[in-house]
Amino acid sequence: MNGSSARTQWASRLGFILAAAGSAIGLGNIWKFPYITGQNGGGAFVLVYLLCILLVGLPIMMAELHIGRHGQRDAVGCFAVLEGKPTRWRFIGWLGVSSSFLLLSFYAVVAGWSFDYVVQAASGAFQARSAEEINAVFAQLVSSPGQVVFWQGSFLVATAGIVLGGVRGGIERWSKILMPLLFLLLLLLFFRGMLSPGAKAGLEFMFRPDFSKLTPAALLDALGHAFFTLSLGAGTMITYGSYLDRQADLLSLSVRITLLDIMVALLAGLAIFPVVFAAGLEPGSGPGLVFQTIPIVFSAMPFGSVLAVLFFLLLSFAAMSSSISMLEVSVSYLVDEKGWRRGLATMVLGLAAFVIGLPSALSFNLLADVTPFFGQTFFDFANALVSSYLLPLGGFSVAVYAGWFWKGERLQDELSGGKIRPWLYPLWHFLVKYVAPAAVAVVLLNQMGWFTP
Ligand code: TRP
């Protein structure tokens, strides 16, 4: 976990997959994917999101891991190593450090809601309740500044605590146990959803594309979310890749992480939308969606309270294994580039994320009417700025660098960790050189109104 000579590596290949999948799988899959799918009208959005992941996300993930492994440094330092001297390319690293830090600030707010729900579920708040009563629980929570800030802070303390333990001890150990458990619980919810009266409407909503719903903003949401859900464009996979050894097969690692990530998101959607339709809720109701729907399922189940506690515990853990990776980007920057001690860097950055996140935490209560940024609250603005602009910009820059500027014929074999796959390099290179940058550019320009007269 330290720079230079004795850089820590992942204890095992499985450990890496779990940690990287742990970074990728988080609130993005279970909280954000369903609610933006709801806001963007379902099927067609899901299709574009899947395309963005496969054609843009996957190749960029390989590029980021590749850059990190080659550089064996933090996200900024990697570019200096690759270029042989500190050049302007380091801006990609700085952009990543800033984006992942800003992301952490509001991510902790939502993760805090999940913490709160663990306690609420344990005290029986969701037992035998109607959909309205469960809605009210969410409304009450977000409108209480003290409660929200308390949990946001608790979440950051927990995250910083794990990062203090270092890469191996902290991140890998827990992922191995808790991620599979989360998966099982989602499966249970999925089957439950499929047996409910909303199953058909839910399936149709998610998988029957209606292309008239694809606005420029929906395209940008889908592209931005492809970066968000795979933890791309913010230095995270560069940093995690820097702890990988030279023999690692980047293709199969990236494919596995991506598939796991997609599965969890689809399962979450398939667990949530049947409830939305069965209970007559609004699919486009926004960031509260998972908190307003999942408790409904548990409220009518045997052992519902226990399962609800478990669900929100695991969701909190999934959020934590993601937030750890966000914090790790800036911590490793300060440690590797500025010579800070790891402990100090972690505490200072954790505290700073808390303070910067306060306006986001208060966006649903005290500051609900303060909308200085294009009529948006702090929370909405930070969320949109990171997902729709900073991450795509970061991913675009990585693609342009890896596709056009990185001088290295040696890259050929490194992608496959020695396996013979003659098609891989040309295909990957084509995708990062042309497809990914073009897709980001077109979607951004389209959003800015360039293609509409
Ligand atoms: N991928 C995570 C999720 O879906 C969030 C995340 C972690 C992230 N690290 C990131 C997103 C870096 C963008 C960049 O919840």
C-alpha cells in the first residue's frame, strides 16, 4: 500500500476480483440504476446502458487497469511513469482524484440513509406496514438534518477505518464473505418479485424498449452511469490496477467484474420494479426509490424484519467497498506523490469529504430550496456533475491517451497476461481509439444541443 519499492499486491487473484467488483458494485447498482431507469422510461434506457458498458466501459476498464499495472503508482504518478517524465497527461490523474473525492462526498449521504435503515428495520419500522407508511419513513429520514448528518458521518468514519487498515487487510477480507451474501439476498428478492402481481409490468418496463423515451439527457445518463457503475473515469481502476502483478489477465478480469456488475444491477431492477407496479408507485420517483420499495417486500414476508436488517447491512457494506475505493484514490495520491503518512492522509481526506458533503446531506431538508446551480440542489448538482460530466470526461481522456498517445508496442501481450489471443489487441485498440471517444463526444455534444437545429 506504499509507493516505490515494496508496493503491496493483492493477496490472490480472487481477492482482486472481489475488491474490484466490490468497488464496481455498490449504490450505483442497487440505488442509482433502478431510479434512473425509472426516470428515463425503462427498456430503451437499459439497452443503451448495456451497450455503453460493453462498447465503452469494458475497453476503458482494461485501459485503466493496464495503465495502473504498468505504472505501479497512484493515478497521477502512473502517467509520469508511463511517459518517463511528469507531463501534462497527469491531468487525467488529478481529474480522477478530484472526481472520486467529490463523488465520495455525496455517496456517503446515500450510504448513510442505508445505515439508518438498518436501525429502522431492526426496530420493526417496516413490519406489516403499508406502502404509504413506508414512504413516510423515507420522507421523515431525509427531512431530518441531524439524523442524516449523523449517519453520513458514521459512514465516513467506517470507510476511513477500513482504508486505515490498508489494501490487503481491510478491503479484501470482507469482500470475500459479504459480496456473495448480498448476491444471494438479491436473488431471493428477485424471485419474490417474479412471483408478485407486478412481475409482468416490471419485466415489460425493464426489457421492452420504447425508443421515443430516449432523450439526449437519457443517453447522457446511460453513458454516465456506465462509467459510474464500473468505477471508471475517476482513477479508481488505475489505482486498483497498480496493485496487480504482471501476469494478471486483464481481459478475463475485466469481463468478470463487468458481468458481475451488470447482473447485480439487473437483479436489483427486477427486484424493485415489480413492487413499484404492484404497489402503484411512481417508477420515476427519484433517489428514494430503493428505500421506498424494498421495505415493502420485506414487510409482507416471514422473517421480514431480519431480512430487511440483513439487506440494508449488506447494501451498506456494498457502499463501503465502493467508497473505500474512492477514498483510496486520493489517499494513494497523497502517499505516493506528496509523501504523506497513510494514516494522516486518510483522516484528513475523510474529514474533508464529510465537510464537503454537508450541503448534499442538507439538500433534502435545510437547503432544499437553495438551488444556485442551474436550479438544482447541491446534491443533484454534485451527482449530475460527477456522473454526467466528470466521469465521461475522465474516461474519454483515458481512452484518448491509451488509444492515441501511449507509445508501447509491448502492450500487445500485457493485456492477456501471456495468453495467446491474436484478436484481442486489435479489437481493444479499435474500441479505445475510436469507438469510446466518439461515443462520449457524440453524447455530450448531443446533450448540448449540437445535433438539433
Ligand atoms: N461503482 C460504484 C457504484 O456503482 C461507485 C464507485 C466507486 C465509483 N468508485 C468509483 C464510481 C469511481 C465512479 C468512479 O456504486
